[in-house]
Amino acid sequence: MEKSNASHSAASKIARMKESLELQFGHSDDLALYPLRVAGQEGLLCFLTTMTRSTSMMDNVVKPLVIQDLSGISREEDDLMTHIRKHVLAGLTTQLTDRSEGLAQKLGLGFAAIVLEGEPNLLLIDVKDLEVRAVSEPTTQNVVRGPKEGFTESATTNMSLIRRRIINDKLRFEKYELGEQTRTEVYLTYVEGEADERMLDAVRQRLNACSLVSLFDSGSLESLLSPEGIQLFPTVYNSERPDAICSLLLDQRIGVIVSGSPFVLITPALLHDFFQSPEDRYQWFVLSHFVRTIRYIAFFFSICMPALYVAITSYHQELIPTMLLTSIAAQREGIPFPAVIEIFLMELSFELLREASTRMPRIVGPSIAIAGALVLGEAAVQAGIVSNINVIVVSLAAISSYVAPIYSFASNIRLSRYALIVFGACLGLYGVIAGCAFLMIHLSRIETYGIPYVFSRYQRARNKTTC
Amino acid sequence: MEALNASKLSPIHIYTIQLVFLLGTSIIFGTPKSVPDTWLIDLISLLPAALLCCLYAGLVDASHEQGLYPLLEKAWGRYAGKLLTLCYALYFLYIASRNIRDMTELVMTTLLRFTPNGLPVVMFALLVAYAAAGGLPAIGRLSVMIAALVILFFLTLAWMLYFSQSIDFERLLPFLSQGFGKVLQASASQSIWVPYGELIVFLVFVPHLGAKREYRRISLISLVSACAILTMSDILQTTTLGMENIKFSVFALLDAARMIDIFHFITRMDALVALIIIFGVLLKCAIFLYAAVKGASRVFPTQAKHLHLSFALLAGAFSMMVSHNGAEHVAEGLKYVIYGLHIPLQFLLPLGTLLLIWIRYPKGER
Amino acid sequence: MTALGTFVLALTGILLMAMLDTLVYQESLFRALMGLLPDSTRGPLAMIIAALLIALWADLKQTGWMKKAMARLSGWKNAWKP
């Protein structure tokens, strides 16, 4: 009688659980509720088919359970669930729980649950097995000489790419779950003993205070980790390359890996980092210094050149050498617009071209390049809308802006270019100088967690990386 | 977030701040031309300037590393000390406004001839306020950039002058045509106070400057380098323009830069000189503004966040009211300001303060 | 306090400049002051007034008077709601 009563309540227990899960997941197609029979008891295996692969489920969970005959197991030491956990499913991450309220959440996280009639506990097994992109060459930050592995969207792969390079027991990963709706896994990475404790506490505080609803890419976290105020220059470094991230981690910085994003963040970032390519460490140091100087000069050119062109041709023509001046004057003879409008026209069309070539499907790509070169180059000049020198100035500025290895840095700088053009148009060379002075003052004022942005002692790499 | 390194300036920052401070405007104007051998005046004034710095070092000692304003209050008593603090704050603001006026004069004559006076001044005042509001570490980092720029531009000017064959060392002769005594007199009465005496501003932020001995050494090094660069600038001006012309030029380096003519290709390098003076004056005024705000916020206790902006606008306004025209500005600066303001406040008052401290607290009690 | 400081410094600054003008032009202080103010046209005066207003605003913001005033001002928007 008792047994039938027990089985009656257990059967209804399983039926109840089945019903409640189906209700919670809204009869979703990927919810799998398979009946099991283990050790003579009726049971239920629940999992989401989209969070795992059927081969993995079969090999790891179902086969071991079904093959062994567990009816004869003595119940003295462990009860059935614990026995299954220790002997049958050893090697998998399992949890025993007696509460069935959080079951739906656990299923969503990639767990499978085994419910048996006679057992009060539920066994949760981590069976998450998702497809991930293979490790391939990073799309940004290319190098000629150096490793060509890039991070992928899976946080586990990224952590493994870092772990295999820093073979150090002091490398730490701390897990956070950010984003109320998405519960994205975010890992805080650092090398203990290198990163400063107070900085770590500050970063932890910020991560805990995150109130984002959804988090899909590491870019959303950048504003969380930056100091308050207008951020003209990025204070968080991001990279797709494991070697860049690892060398920075060894340089007393803190890394943030966001699941679902191939860009790993590093904070605090210095201006120096944005002009350094990982290749600099793998080449002769004289060459690296030379190229880095070129990068700084290119950065300066890309911001100031259009503004200088406007200022000098509008107000200070005497600064241009005479022969060049006559040829510029001849070119600008038939142009109906003043220099400012010309520059803005060209800059805006370059922005359009840039944006279009990024969003265009790859198949149609080359046609944009041809159209751009033809329209913006020859045709505009021949139609008399812009002058040749204008096209040269704007193209040189655009090319120089991509010399900085980090794309987000170049994007931020584009805005200051427009401001400088306006200043140059209003107040000539004095305006450009004042604008540059403003940028210099802003650069010297930025501090992340107390570390200054320029001329910081963090710049000198503490560890020798070249002989 | 919390600062990991309190507010001590690193030695390099102190050096570059002082260097740009001393070079700032003097590199453009050159030494006052009462005597033809201006470069000799520069060299000789190193000694009295070093003595003046010894006085200031003595003040640093006497204040037990607390700065000028607490020292004034300790020596003269609370109310007189507060009054003197206000005097110094006003003095710093006034010098800042004179510097802005210098810069405005140069920019108006070379770059922006037709713009009304107010607009560049307001822009500059906003820049100075932004720089000063960043605090001393930010000013330190800014000064490294500005020092590099100023020295780079100056060397470029020198190099270009050399290559355009405008330099003629014969123009340095006749040597000591008016006698050595006049040189000494000119150096004592004018050349010490204007670039070197302004170092009294650094007494205001003694708490940030680090160890005393270190500061003294850095101060001396920056004095010597500034003296060398100023002498070089004077020699450049004299050899390019000649002793007669240099007497009549207000912005000597500007006139020298106008003589650059390399293969008729690179000419009219006024912009370089304008760059030098804009950046130099920016840093000088940022330091003066910071010191003035510190003084005023001791007398009128307030959270000094918006005080920087107000004082910067005041300095800008004063710069337009300081004199009615350029000639008056130069004449005032050469004679009346020196006797009326610089000598009392840079020399007599600190000397008096030091004596008072020694009398009132003979064994160095607190 | 900020406003007071700015005001005092503005006044003493003008006084200082007038005194230096008396030295340069050998005229009386009153004449120097009169020469200073109108001659400077509207630019410097506007800047001084702007400086004083900014200082005043900073002071008010600090005392919280501004917040209460803004709250009371924006309260009228809700007055007509049922």
C-alpha cells in the first residue's frame, strides 16, 4: 500500500514537474522531457536541446545511466542520487538540490536535470556543449610578424588562449554575471602580485554596480570601466589578440573577458598602449621606436591637417611658400565654396564612404571602392566642386587616422578633427593652436583609478621583453 | 577613483614646469635692452637669481614645508597674514593678466589682425582655467609636453636662421661698449625680477614638491638651463638683427624669425614664435592661476571648483584693462611694475617674512 | 564665499591697475579710475560680470538653494494635473 502510495505521489511528482516546466517554458520546442528508468524507478530527464548536443548527452549521461543496473545498490552509505553522482557520472560537473523552484533557470544555463520518483533530491548535470567559432586570424589589429590567433566568442576558449600563454599559477579568473536579462558571463582576469589591489577593488566595485539589462559585447562595458566625464580619448584598451592582452596582463593591468565578444578589455589603458602594436616586441627595437614615432606623427597629422589647411589658406597665406601658394591659388580659383565648406564636404563624403564600406555586404564591396575613388576623386575635382589639394589633404588625414593600431581610438579622434576645423575656420592658426592646446590639457588631465594617461610610470614595461 | 600616488610631483615634472616658466615670455622678448650686450646681462643675472632662490629656499625651510600662505600667517599674525595672502593672490593674478596681455599683443599683430580683442582672450582664459583646474599633477604632465614643444620650436628657429645665413657673429661686437658697470646695474634692476623672481610662485605649492634637497637641486638645474637657453636666444636675436635694430623691437624673436629665408621657400615663420609664446604663457598663467586660487580659497574658504573659471575670466578682463596701448604696456612693465610690485613682493616682503620668523621663533619652534 | 572672493579681487585688481596708471601718467587716482572703466569698452566689463555671475551660481549651487528653487519652479508643471 505504501509503495503504491509512494509511487502514486512520485508519479504525480514527475507529472507535476513535467507540467510546470512545460508551462514555464511555454511549450517551447527545444525543451526535452524524456522518461527514464533508473534502478527500477520512474524518472525524468529534462534539458534544453539547444544548449547541448545529442551526442554529448548520449555518451555522457544517458548511456552510463542505462547500461549499469543500479537496482542492487545498497542504500547504506549513499542514497541513489549520490551514488549516481559519485560513480556513474563521475567526471561531470553535478549538483544535488532538493528545491525545484530554480530548475527552469538552471535548465537555461545548460544544465540537465534528473528527477526520480523515490528520491527527494534532483541531480543537475552540466551538459553545456555549444558550437563555437574556431580560433582564426583576428580581423582587426593585423601584424606581419607574430602569432595569428584571435579570440573567439566563447569565454572558455578565450580563457584557454590566455592560460596557455601565461603558464603561471598566479593567473586568476573571477566570474561575474552581468546583464539582468542576458546573464552574460564576464570574467575578471589578472596576475596576482602584478595588478594593484586597490585598482582591483575599484574594478570589482564597478562590475558589481553594473545595472545593464543586456550585455552582448564588451564595448558596453567600456563606459562602465572608464572614469566619469566626457571621454574624448578611450581609457579602456580592447584587443582581439591574445599576445597583446597577455603582455598587458603581465604589465600590471586588469583584463575583462565578456562571453560572446571576441574583444577582451584591458584597464587601465595609457595613451602609450594605443600606439603600440604587439609586433613592436618581436622586432628590432630601433625599428619599433621608429615606427612608433611615425604613428604619433600620423596621429597628429590626422587631427590637425584639415584644420591647418583651412586656417592657412583662409587667413595666413603668407606662411605657404610662394610657388606652392600660386599653384594652390590657381587650383582654388574656380571653386565656389570657401575652404571650410570644401573640407566639410570632403570629410562628410569620406565618412559616408567609410560607413558604407563597413556595412556593405562583402560581395558588393569592390563596387563601392570604385565608385568612391571615381566620385570623390576625379569627378568632384573635374566638376569644380572641390580642389585637388583638398582631396590630397583629406585623404592623407584619413589614411593617417588608421595608423593607430586600435580602431576605437581612431574613431574617437575623428570627432576632434571636426572641432579643430571649426576652430581653424573661425580663428585661423590661433584657433587651431588653442584647439590643440585643449587636447593636450585634456590628455594630461585624464586619470583612470589614479593612473595618469600620459607619462605614467606604468609605461615602462617592468619585464624585459627583448634582449 | 582614489589616487595611487598622492600629490607629489615627480622631479622631471618640477624641472619642466620651472623651465617653461622661466622661458615662457622672456624667450620672445629677450632681456630689456638698456644695454647693447643683452646676452651678457643674461649670463650675469644667473648669480643674483641664484641668491634670490636661496632666499626662497630659506623660506621653504622656515615654513616647515607648508607653503607660502601658512608661512605668511605664521610670521605676520592671522589677520595681517590673511591680508598679505590676498595681496599675493592679487599679485599672481595681475602677473597672469600681464602675461596674457603680452601674448595677446603678439598674436594680434601676427596672426589675427582684425579680430576684436575679446574673443581670443576669452578662449585663452577658458583654456587656462581648464588647465589649472586639473590640479598640479596634470599641470606637471602638461609642462613636459609644452617644454618639449617650446625647445623644439626654438631649436628649429635657430637651425633655420643658421641655414638662411642670417646669423652674423660680428654683430655681437663691440663688446661691453658701455662698460661693465652698466651691465651689472641693468642686470640687478631688471633682469632678475622678470623671469627669475617669479619663481616665488613655487613657494605656494611646497607641499607638493617633495624633498627639500631634491627641490633645491632641481631648481638650480632648471635655473642654469633656462639661463643658457635665454642667453642663446639673446645671442640669436643680436646676431640676426644687430644691436641697433634690437633696441626698437618689442618682440625680438619674432623679428628674428621674420629674417628666415631658406632658398626663398621657407619664409615668414611667425607662426612658430606665436606657438612658443602661446604655449609658454598658457603654462605660466595656469601656474599663477592655481596659486591665486589657492590663496583666495584660504582667505575666503570655499570649495574651489568654480573659482578657477571666475579667476581666469578676471585675469582675461584685467589683461584688456591693464594698459591702453602696447607702448604703455611695455613701459609700465619695464619700470613701474618692477619698482612698484616685483621688488616689494618678490624680495622685500619675503625678506621681511624670513626675518620675522627668525625673530619670533628663534629655535625653529612650530 | 566664492562670489565674495571674486568681487574683492576684481575691485582690488582695478584699484591696483589704477594706481599703476597714476604712476605712469602722473595723474590723480580718480582720473585714472575714470579712464580705466569706460575706456576698456564692453569686453572686459562683460567678462568681469560673467566671472561674478559664475561665482555666484557656484555658491548658490553649493548651498542647495538652487535645487530648492528649481524644484519649486518645476513643481508648477504638476499643479494642473488632476
